[in-house]
Amino acid sequence: MAMPSDAERILQRMRRTATGWRPSDFETLYRGFGFDREEGGEHTLYTHPKYPWLNAAVGRHRKLTPGYARHAVRLIDRLLELQAAENKANEKGEDNGA
């Protein structure tokens, strides 16, 4: 069994607690799941290249509110759902000789 990545470990911990996260944790999480990064004014913006409607803005403050973590968990869960559905559709297409 493969070891979980840093991003997967952060996601597991973030599911348990929404407090105590730093901007660098979100950087590891989002980049680990394939999101692109762009610097905004007071926020760092993360957008998934394949699913651009999956995006987040993370403040560069020392203390981040729990809402950032809750949003991140929902966003990554949605990404995983989309990827699973795509993989299932691809497997079905292969079964049909596509």
C-alpha cells in the first residue's frame, strides 16, 4: 500500500479539525491535488486547471479562520468525486471497446 502524500495527510487532519492551519498548509494541500497558484492582493488564489470552477482564495494572514479549512475539504472532496466519475466513465468506455 502506498504512503499517503503530504497533501493527503493534511486533508485527513483537516477533516478532523478546521483550526490551526497556516497558508503554507493550504499551499501543500492545493498544489498536491493539482491546483494552480496565483498571487492576488491579500490572498493566494488556487484554481484547478481541469475544473476551473473549483477554486479558492486563501488569505495570507498568520491566523486563518476555520472557514478556509472547511471550504478546502469540500473543494477537494468535489474534485475527488469528479475524478472518480471520470475514471468510471473511462473504464466503462474501455469495456465497450472504445
